[in-house]
Amino acid sequence: MRTILGILPDALAYGMVLFTISIGLSIMMGLMRVVNLAHGAFAMIGGYFASFALTSLGVSYPIAILIAVIGAVVISVPFEFLLYRRIYRRSDELTQILLTIGITFFIVGIANYIFGPTSKPIPLPEMLKGPFDLGFRMIPAHRLFVIGCGVVTAVALWLMIEKTEFGVRLRAAVDNGDMAEALGIRTQIVYSATFALAVGLAAFGGVVGAELLPVEPFYALRYMVTFLVVVSVGGAGSVTGAMAASLLLGLADTTGKYLAPEFGEFFFYVAVIVIVYVFPHGLFGKAH
């Protein structure tokens, strides 16, 4: 029981990091039908902005997060305008994969050229550095912050998609774009806003999760498969599915590294295989 209680907080924190970053990709794949393999690159851009803001500008941690989100969205605008618009509402997944993986390599190359091939520190404020006593163990305060961010993000997204007019317009634009346009819905604006939301979530997750997934030059490539796996296991487009997948995979990975660290990520991918075998369309996915 002591071992379980020791593992759970770390597993929950890691799972929430996976969720916070991956949920933007889930939205892109599930609601916009775009396989965006450059999602991790935008999370990396957010981390670079936050690192620069904290270490060079000396701003506070919340302001650095805001700069990271806005900066990543601004950087993504020309990509969305020139490239992503060409693949919206297209069923050719291979074209999407080749385009977005090309964008990933482009961003990685530019980042390495400008900022150099070194990891980027994201210093935490004093209130997040210290330990927090849970009663049965001490846990870094930052991990409680990450858990809180994940919960707030999940609730806010669910409400936005299910309960707001924007969510209705988004679902209409995806299900039948021509009919939506005939009814006066400006689908291109809806797509662009959703893309910006996904990029902003990636940047936000990249910053708050940097203690567990450090921001380094090949971040976008190192974690590309991890983020894609979370979406596939949970079911693309499902907030609940992404949350469940993140927590299950976070638990599997953290438990494996606690009990058998020599196996690396073996238990993470065993969990993936088992879940996909039992739920071929993801935990909360739908057959198409």
C-alpha cells in the first residue's frame, strides 16, 4: 500500500502532463480530421518562448506562460495560412502526415540553428519549487500544480466543445462543411480558431510539463509518438478519452519505472498494445 501511494501522485502528474499537451492533438485529429505530427513542435516552441522570457527578460512564471502561448500561436499563423488550410477537410492522411512531419523537421532545424543544441531551462517560482506534504509522502508542489492545470483544462474544453455555440459550429463544420457554410457558418474561421486553440494548448502543456518532459532541441521528435499514442488510445476528439488514456499510460509508465527501471518504456507500450487490442477504436473512440 505504501508503494502504491508513493507511485500514484507521480503517475497522476505525468498523466496530466501527457493530457495537457496531447489534448490539442486530439482536437485536431478527432474534430478537424487532421493528423498533425507537428503538434509537439509547437509545444517545443512554447517551451523556448517561456525559457527566454524567464531567463532573459526576467518576467514572472504566469507571464512567461502567457508569452509562450501567444508566441506559439503567432508563430503558427503563417503555417496555418499557407499550409494547413490546404489539408482541412481532406481524407488523404498520407499527405497530412508528410506535410506535418516536414513542418516538424523544419521547426527543429530552425530552433537548433537559432538557439543552439542545448536544453532550455524553465525555472520554477519559489512557491512551486518546494515539497508539499500529502500526509503519506512528500511531493514537489509543481506536480500538484500540473495536476490542477490538467483538471481545469479538461473541464474547460469539455464545456467549450459540448455547451457553447463555438462547439456547435465546430462540430457542424466537421460533420458537413458544405451544409454548415450554406447555413452561414464561416467554416474557415472556425478551423483557424480551433487550430490556434490546439497550438495554444500544446504550448501551455509544453511549459507546465517541462519538469517531466524537458524542453530540448529534439523534443518534437522525441515525444511525437508518445502524444500520438495518447490520442489513439483515448479516441481522437474525446476529452474524456484523452484524459483516461493519459492517466492509464502515465500509471503504466511510472509504475514500470519505479519497479523495473531497467525496462525503460517497455510497460508503457505494453499498456498501449493491450488497450488497443481490447478497444480497437480507442477507449472512447467511434468507428468510422
